[in-house]
Amino acid sequence: MKEKSVSHASLKEMPEDERPQEKMMQFGAKSLSNAELLAIIIRTGTREATSIEVGRKIMQYLDNDLSYFHQVDILELQRNPNLAGIGIVKACQIKAAIELGLRMKQKDIVDVKITSPQDIADLLMEEMQYLKQECFKIILLDTKNKVIKVEGISMGILNASLVHPREVFVKAIRQHSAAIVLAHNHPSGDPEPSLEDKNITKRLCDAGELLGIPVLDHIVIGRGTYLSFKQEKLI
């Protein structure tokens, strides 16, 4: 969606039907561009730029890709010289709005039935593909392979000390899971599993077999792509 150029020093000088808040009230949130939605979140601009123009600068900084919000931190938004007008308060407002969106998406995950590795990738790709650190999660499933919950296990370079069977299966037992799926991301964007990935997977599969909570798959999330241990016959 191409956004209109705005040259007003203040939103009050704009025609009423072009102001983001009035436009949302009249036509709904879907009628607003990304910059206009950001303008509503940050509320005010600067002496030189309206909140819409500040929103547009943020979108340009993110290459017009909203998914980058997952990896941009508050200090990066606040300190970037190209984002004049974004102080600590506005940066926190933006990150808070993004986090609420993520939590709503997590709520929608519950009761989704898993029938293939693609289903897991669809659930996690948007959230995990741009993370700067490796993040290990488990997807807890009921007897019908419906998602009970997605639990975070560790953040940081993946190793056996961070991903211990005790930490994984205590969560599965508490939620009465019938089975689990493992998932983690590769910040490099390449989902090819490392030797450590394979060792951790084997260790967790062995523990799951003993406990009667099988590990059905391990999904490695890359940049817009993924690898399934099950499809690759690695488990």
C-alpha cells in the first residue's frame, strides 16, 4: 500500500478525514497504512515532522517489513539518528503494541491441530525467523495432536546445559501432554542442523521414550524456511 506524502507540520492542519484517529473511527483500522497505525501509537511527532512522517521513517528503517519489529530493541529505536522524534517513551509504546500482538497470536495457537511439519513452521515462523539469539521452544500436544501450549525453554547458543530433559519434560508433565515437538531458530537464517542440535534431539527423544511422552519432530526455523528432523529422517 503506497502511503500519501504529508507536508503538514501538524496533524491538526490536515483534512479531518485524513487524520489517522478520525480515519480509523470512520473506516476501521484496516483502512490505515502502517505509518498511520504507528502514528496513533506514538501519538505526537516533532516540530519538523508529524507523527505520520515519523511512522513513515520507522517503516523505511525497517525496509517496510513489519516482521523486523521482532528483533529491534527499545534502545535501537530510541538512539537511531535516522529516527528523530522517537524517545524512550515512544519506543516503549511501539514495543508494547508489538508484544500485545504476539501474545494475541500465541492465544490463537491453542487448539490448533498439528498434522505436518508445515503446521509448526506456520505457527512459529513469523515470531522466530528474525530473532538475533537462538531460542528453544517446545510445543505441547494433547492426544489428538492439538496444541495445548507453546513453552520457551532457553535463549542463547544452544547446548545441552541450556536444554536439559528435566526442564523440557517437567513442563510437558504439568500440562498433561501426550507428545511434544521441539523447535528452535538459527539466527544465521540457515536451518541446517548442527551436531549439537542432533545430539540434543537424540537426548530428548530418549528421555521422551522413557517417560511415555514422545518427541514427534524437531523443527529448525531459518529465514523464511525450515527443516524438519522427521522429514529428513534424523529421528
